[in-house]
Amino acid sequence: MGLDSTISSHFGNAQYFVLIDVEGKKTVDWRILKNPGISFEKGKGIVAANFLIKNKTDVLITKEIAQGPFHVLRDSAIKIFYLPKDMSIIGIVKKFSDQRSESLRNPEKKHSHTD
């Protein structure tokens, strides 16, 4: 697990989160944290969302997120961006810093997960 890794296909099922501090187009710090919600049968996404809030996250970049965690994050003023394809984390940081990401207004509904 590192900056060459790709992100999970679903927010609540991510094993880890990579928290990256970016200033301008430069990565100044990063750390990997285990998703505490992964051990829950239901509500993984809500637990994960609250974990990111506690860790003072400003932006989430994800492939897919259910309604519950989407609204928890959005209500905490965390910006959520959609990533339509597999990319390395470092590629995502570059794409985001180049302002080519699409901000989500609604959660992705590609399957019936409710976490």
C-alpha cells in the first residue's frame, strides 16, 4: 500500500484511507490509516465517514459512495469528487491538483449497498 496503489471501488469497503496534505500542486505529507468501518457488517460507510471527519479531511476522491456516508460527509463540508476509472493515488493527486475532477452533487448509485 502506497501512492502507487489504486483506490477501492466502493468507499465503505476500502481497507485503508490515504490522507494526503497538498499545497498547490505539491504533496507535502501523506499517511495511510486503516478504515475502522471495514469490520462492520452494516454501516461501514457511516463509520468511515465519521472517521474521516474526525481526521479533519477536506476532500474525498472516490469511485462510488452510498447515500448515508455521502450526506454525512457533505453535511460536514467535505468536498466529494468522483473518479470514473482506476488510477494510482499519485495520479489522482495530480488530476485533482490540475482541477480536472468532477464534484459529486449526489451519491453514486451503481449498486444497492446502503452503507
